[in-house]
Amino acid sequence: MASDSGDFGGENKSLETARRLLEETFTSEAEAEALPSLPSGFYDAFVLRGIRVVQALQPGTLLCHFNVPSRLLNSGGFLHGGATASLVDLVASAAFATAGLRTRGSPLEMNISYLDAAFADEEIDIEAKVLRAGKAVGVAVVELKKKSGKIIAQARYSKYLGVSKL
């Protein structure tokens, strides 16, 4: 591990490369502060715009179709992992709602296996199924698939649903 006072060759260069990658959007804090604030609910709408709920197969199971928009691609040209995680969160929450459960709580844990890539304008299926829901915590699985049936991502998702009022 590097100390604050020593330079260990390529470590500082790697740190500088990482810093440039993460900070390349803004050249100054003043520019960042000058950006207009985003409206409430912008992020969910940004990710979800274009999703179609096909059917609630049964209470706690939801099937959606989604055309991957270019706005959600990473620098490699395929669906960004963060966008995938957001889709998991939002569609799993909707599956909890189909089971008559509260959906205003916070995610507790999300485990995603990324197995394949989805590209711009590709239509994918997203299926969420509630495995278990207690008084305050629910667990769901979510799968993103290509039309060919090839799995893009599989997720296990737990969420704090909120304690129901007495």
C-alpha cells in the first residue's frame, strides 16, 4: 500500500488516469454548479422511458419489454451496468406493487450477474418475480433476456418495503 509521502512509480499515473476519466465531464467546480438542477423524478423517467409493461402474469410477477435506447449505452456501445441495475430496481419494485405491497422503501441489497450485452435499439424482456415478502422486507429475482432467450443479466434484489401502519 502506498504512503502519502512516497511515489511508487506507476501508481500515481494510474490514479491520475482514473481521476481524468471520472472528472472529464467538468473542467471546474464553477461549471458543475452552473448546471441547471434536474426536476424531481428525472432519473426514473430517463431510464424507464420506452418500457412497456406486457402483463402481470400473476400477483408478484411482472413481464416488460424494453427497447434499449442509445442514451443508456456505455462507452463500449452496450447497455450500461448502472442502467441495468436501475432497471432491476424499478421493475422489481413494480413487481412488489402487483402483489399489493408497498414500494416506497429503499433497496437493501442487489446482486447482479452480467452475462451478455444488449445493444442500441435491441428489444429485451425484463421479468421480475417476488420470491418472498414479509412485513417489512421483500425479495425478488429479475432477469433481462434477449428475444432469442439469451440471458443478459440475472439479479436477486431485496428491498425494505416499510412497516405497515397499525
